Amino acid sequence: MTQASLPAHPGLVIFDCDGVLVDSEPISIGVLVDHIARAGGDVSTALAYDIFLGRSMATIRQLLRESHAVDFTEDHMEAIRQDMRARFRSELQPIPGIRETLLSLKQPFCVASSSQPDRIRLSLTVTGLIDQFEPNIFSSTMVKRGKPFPDLFLHAASQMGAEPRDCIVVEDSPAGIQAAKSAGMTVLGFAGGAHAELGGLLKAFEQLQPDAVFTDMQQLPDLLQSIKPPHAL
């Protein structure tokens, strides 16, 4: 774990979902790359991690259309959703230690993800985490602009009654880290998912400089405790 000087004690912890709560990114990227190939495109797994990680499907569709001449139709999207759901139900696992970590947190928390609400709920249900978050589940479909824009995190904070400066975001993607920084929130970069090495997360974190970087979810409670409250000297 590496740590910078962290600001005020967070009144709210905002978790990304994919790659932070559930170890879904290898599944998601695999399905996406497969369907891009079926649609006539050619995007490698490494490139998919680089340009798609943490982004909404609306943004991914736009990037594919503009940069790779791949235009996903609604039929394509439905096929992707069906494949994703099937693989999640059979393969998806929680991030190691996440349930114990959530049960130990003293701060309120929520989830704010680029995924659609039904996919977020499926992910959390399959991995046994849904009871920890419902109804505090926020999706990029609820705002005009997804990550790397700050809209989703600001929406989550507003709905939870927290000031942005008092929020801390736990993220694994460059887009999410940029969004949290733009929202004026403290952001912790998590590099403990199965995709961390292939996704080049630690290298990306070096450039983006989140307020702290950690690789074991069980480190989070102590990391949060190290953040001093606003009135502390």
C-alpha cells in the first residue's frame, strides 16, 4: 500500500463495482472483445483494458463507432447482455475480503458504477453483497455524462447527503480516478483484482496519482482510519 497525505475524514465511502467489489473485469472484457470480433472489429484484450476499463457501454459504443468502425446494434447489445449475465451467474466472484471489509466499516457507503442498474444488482446478488448496498446503488444511466466526468460521483454524494469534499472513492479504473478527482473527492486506487496486471493498473496509477494505492481490500479499514477528521491538527 502506498499513501499520500490524505485530506479530511470521509463522511461517505463510494465504491466502484466492477474490479472493486466484484472480480468481473476479465469476464466483461472477454465478452466485449469476443463480440467486437463477431461484429467485424479487431480490438486486442490489452487495448480493450486500456480504452474501455471503467467506461459505460454508451461510451464504449461511441468509441468503437468513432475509432474502430464497429457499430453495435441493439441486437448486438442484447447478445452481449445475455452472454455477460450467463457468465456472471456461473463464474463471478467477489473481490477477496470485501464482505468482511464492508461489515467492519464505520462510515456510510454506497456503490456508483458505469454499469446498468440491473447488471450492478446481478453482480452484487451473485456475489452475496446486495444486502450491504441496497438501495444505495447508483448507475451512470442516472446522469448525463459517465466517467471520466464527475457527474455520477456528485449524484451519489447528493443522494446520500454528503459533501464532495467529505467523500472518498474506491476505484480501479483510470476513468473512475479522473472522475473522482474532478468531483473534488479523495480517491483510492485499488489494484487487487484479477485484471490488475493485464490492465496495467499500477502503472496507470503512477500517472494519475490517486491519494493512495492499495492491493488488498482488507487494508481499507485501516487506510480510512488514517484519514484525519477536519478539526484535527
